[in-house]
Amino acid sequence: MTSTILVVDDEKNIVQLARLYLNKEGYQVESAFDGAEGLKKAKSIRPDLIILDIMMPEMDGLAVCKELRKTSNVPIIILTARGDDVDRVVGLEIGADDYVTKPFNPRELVARVKAVLRRTAQDAPTQAALEANGLRLDTASREVTLDGKAITLRAKEFDLLTAFMQYAGIVLNRERLLRLVWGSDYYGDMRTIDVHVAWLREKLADAKNVKIETVWGVGYKLMVVADAEKS
């Protein structure tokens, strides 16, 4: 089945270049030329992947990405200006899957598209639900509850918690967490792990028996406290 790629960029030459190279690889390409139009199209056509420019009129790419992540896990590759580290890091932290800097080699863009689609296709969970002392994570519905109460997580926060619960009690270094959550093709800043762990800890503040511990100089691990240990 042909994958549909939505390219959102106010520079028409960028859209045309991406369309040319993606079409050659057999992808169907849809386009939008500002953030508001891109968000509307993303919700209506449900593309398999979105290429999203950061700097756009009406609504910038970061706002679009943040809005999409409220309801969708569609893979997103952001386009950033060369050397614009702040936008790149923020984009990854709010849920983008990868980034490409402008000006870019269109062959690199195609390679990133293939890598992200391949990675997300392989991310199907092997367990329907994971549980630990009142904390329950449903991989099918992507819902998390603590003692029956729903906890709202960003897409990458959910994926990170999945990794921690699958390897409960095992120390996971940052390199392994990047591979598990962001994939082996991720080229971003490793600091995003620490940011996402901090966010996840905030969301799990009421989970008295489940903690994400820092193992200094190594990484993190999920600790589950048994009832006997609490007393």
C-alpha cells in the first residue's frame, strides 16, 4: 500500500522539491503552505508521515506538532534552519520523530522518511498491557492509569514509560533508551532523554510505589516497591 506524506512548508519550491523526490520513491504527496492549513489537512487526510517546517505563517510548526500530539502519533519530521538548535530540540521534545536542517539534500530527506516509516512500522508492542503496583499501561489504546485514574502523557513520554515498564528493575543507559524510544536512526541530542524523564516523573508523582531512579553515570531504571518494602 502506498504511504501518504504530507509536506507542510510555506516555501513552494521546498514543497515541489520534496514532492519530486518522494514521488520517485512511490509515495503519494499532499501539501499545505501554512501551519493552520497543515493542521487541518493532517486531521482530514490522516497521512502516514508529516514533513513539517518550523517557521511558517498563521501557525508555526512547533504549535502544529504540539496540537497534533494531543490526539495523534503520526510520525513527524521537522524542517529547521541550519544551526537553529533551540527549535530542533524543542521540536523533538514535544513529539517530533526526527529533523532535517535547511538547506537539505533531498536524498537525505527521502532516507529519513524511509527510516522513520520503517521504525514506526516495527514499533508494534508485543504485550497488550503492562502493570506495576497500580500503574497500568495499555499499549493498544495508548492509555495509562494509576489506581484507575487516567494519566495524560505525550507520545514520547508514553513510549519511554513503555520501555521502563518492559525492563522494570533493569538499568537503561541513555543510548539504549534512545534506540528503544526514538530508534536507531535518531540523530538528535541525547539530552532529550533527561527532559522526557523529568516530565514523566512529574506525571507519576502520585505513584508512591513506582519510581524512575537515576543511576548516576549510567542511566535510569524503573523501581517497583513491594508492599513488604513499604512498611
